Amino acid sequence: MAYHLLERNREGGRRLATTLIDAMDHIGHCEKCRTLSEQDLCPICAHPGRDESTLCIVESPSDVNAVEQATGFKGLYFVLMGHLSPLDGIGPEDIGLDNLKDRLKKEEIKEIILATNPTVEGEATAHFIAQLAQSLNITATRIAYGVPLGGELDYVDSETLSRAFLGKREM
Ligand SMILES: [Zn+2]
């Protein structure tokens, strides 16, 4: 990209550089859900119409956007900014679980939805948080990963299909 801008669009490159510097200087973390935010509270946490009894837990700010766009979820979020990874020295405090525990104790949260990635680390993180929630008598649910809409079972890999079965929810 740097070569392209140098060869063809130095003005655009300058604008991009200014925008990036501005973002680096002004974008911090929401003090409630930890997502990237220009304000102390992100627009979702600050919105009075959100359902405060449900908390969706995701690994990254882009996951918040994905859930917002793909689902009708109206609750609040908690963004881990990563996942548990003991081999890399990433423990519960590094992904904000002490903050999460405070929220679960202080707020009227009835259910947490674990929407971490379907990787080994994501599953382990979801399991750890589910135990934390259950110790505080809060329901923990895991989103189901599954078969794409319009897809045929034949074309879905067996791991996905097996997870879709394991993750089935009462309807
Ligand atoms: Zn927030």
C-alpha cells in the first residue's frame, strides 16, 4: 500500500497519515465494555434503550460490529480484546475478567452470551467465563456455530456439523 500511495496518490497518503495519527491520539477504550471508543463511554453503552440484563461477550471490537449488523441483539457487550492464552502469558486479568466480574456482581445482568471465536482458545475462554458466571448464579449461553443458511449439509465440514449439533438450542 505504501508503494501504491508513493507512486500514485501522495495527497491521499498524506490524508491517510493524518487520519491515522488522529485515531492513534484520540481513540481509547470504553470504560464499561472496553471496546475502542472516542468517548469515555461508547455509543452502545451510552444508549438508554439497550437491554442491561443481557451481556454479549466477544473477543474484539470488530466482533461487536458483526453481531450488531447480523443480529437483532439489543443487550450490552463486553470486549475481551483477546482470549486466554496461558502459553503466551495471557491470563484472566489481561482480558479484563476482573472488570467483568465487577460488572456481573454490581449490575442486574441475568444472562451472558459467550460469542468468542470457535477456536481452541476461544472455547477455553468461553468455558472459563461460563464458570465465573455460574458461580454468581448468572445464566451463561454459548452461541451455536453452524451450517450457513442456504448451505447443504453435504458441503459442511464434519467439525462444523458436529458443533452445530452440540450447540443446538431449544426453540
Ligand atoms: Zn462500551
